[in-house]
Amino acid sequence: MLVVIQTCNMDTKSNPQQSGRTSKARHHREISTKQLSAPPPTGINTFLPPSWVPYSELMRLEKPAGLYAFFMPFVIGTVYAASLASPTPTPSHLARLCLTFLVYSILSRGAACTWNDNIDQAYDRQVARGAVSTSSAHIFAAVLAIAAISVLPHECAIHILAIGPLWIFCPFAKRITHYPQLVLGFPFAWAILVACSALNVDAFSSANRIPTSSLFAANVAWTIIYDTIYAHQDLKDDVKAGIKSMAVRFAKHTELLVAVLGVVQVALLVVTGVAARFGPLYFAGTCLTTALTSARMLWKVNLSEPASCAWYFRHGFFEIGGSMVAGVLMQYFVSLGGLR
């Protein structure tokens, strides 16, 4: 397999003429290919034609954990909006909408990962993960982004004006601030607003303004928690490369940081339920369960072990994310039965 390699070697031991060529190559983001032995395809890539594998790797199709980060806020937002909608939408309608959001999440994640890889060539010599030139990867990212937008309900189109620039900016955040996880939290949490629009719920009406804002902020806090823990896998390498992150910024104090953010997340979920006048099933299923699950996982994770950080990242979407969905889903069924 051909693997894209950055031509700009960071080694400074070169003569002036070579340095000039290197600077020029870096300026124009030129990359070349070199024949290397690559690991065999894994996961879904084993079933794809060889020529498709590099593009699949750019989309991270063989690594589904990151997909849950894109999709789970849509599920949370969908059942939340459904609990507020009048009339209450049917379960079949919610299932179709979640399927639409799943397709959107696959495509938008692929576009975001491809864009991130192209921008991050200065940090990672093999970011392209396949025999794909920079220009081809940019075209591929654009096609994926257009395809993602096209599957959204037309009521949601306005949100692309906010989400698009946020995703474009995300790869640059770690170069200019130690808080890229905070930046990342906003496009993920925006899924809640998209879901509200899809179900014709005014997210910021006088009745919904506080619960929607609280749920949005709770998702931002959750994103900061799991992505900061995830960043601890590469903490030493990031420090050497000059990459900024909250893991780098707080380092040995990350445990305290994520614990405080976990409390903030649960408190915001409580505010959501109180402001939306949700019933006890919501508070038991979402607030209490999220608090207990988050506390257990934060107690168990070892930030000094990359495998433990990866475990938290993979399982958190099902355990903590599932807890956040559970109570809102029960509240939806209460609303569906006319018991609210």
C-alpha cells in the first residue's frame, strides 16, 4: 500500500538550500508518496476493494468509537425534543430521524477527520493514512460534507452556517489555545439544536430556553471530559510536538478537572429537568444514573495508562451517553402516553 508521507522533515540538520526547499514545501503543503509496508486492513476495511481502503481509513470507518461522539448527541437531542414537541412524535418517526442522523454522522465525521488529517500534516508524517494526495483528500472531504448536508431535513439547513465554520476551525484550535476540547464541544452539542429543528421545536422559546441551554452545556462539559481523557494517551508526544490541549494544560491535575466537570454536567442535567418540568423517571434515569456511572468510570480510569484512557473513551459513549439518553427516553414515553 502507498502511504502518504510529509516531505517536510522536522530535522534541522540540513544545508541552507535544503532548508529553503523544505520551507517552500511546507508553505505549499506538498506531500509525496513512498512505498512502505503498511499493516493489513482491519474491521470493515477487510471487506472493501483495496483502492477504497485509503479513503475508508481517512473516514475512520474501521474505528467506530469516534462515530459515537458525533451520533450520541443527536440521539439525546432527538428524544429531548420529542419530549417537548406537541403533538408528540411517534416512535417510528423518531427511529427514522435517528437513522438520518446516523448517516449524517458517518459522513460528517468522515469529512471532519479528512480535513483534520490534511491540516495536521505538520504534526504527523502519516496523517493521511493511505495513498491519497492532499488535493484529493480536500476534494474527498468536500464531497463528504456536501453529502452530509444533503441528508439533513431541510429545517436543519440553517445550523450548517454555525456547525461548518466550527468544524473547519477545530484542527487549528490546538495550535492557538490549550482548550481545543472546549471548542470541540460546541459542534458536538449543536446536534441538540439540529434535532429540535428537525422536530419543529423552538429550542429557545421562553419555555425551552433554559432547559435547552442547560442540556447544550451539559454536552459540552461531557465532551471536554472524554476528549481530555482521550488526549492523555498521547500526552508526552503532544508536549514534544508543541500541540496544545487541556490534557497538556492541566496534566497532573486532570483528575480534579474532570471530576469537577462531571459534577457540572450532572448539575446541568438537573437544571434541564427542572426547567422542562420533567418527571421523576428523568431524574432517576438520566441525572442519578449519569452521576453514578460517571463517578465509577472516573474512579476506574488511569490517566497514566493509554489503554485505560482508550477504555474510557470507547465505553463512555455507551455507559455515560446511554445514561443521559435513558431518562429522557422514559420522559418521552411519558409524554407519548399523555401522562405529562
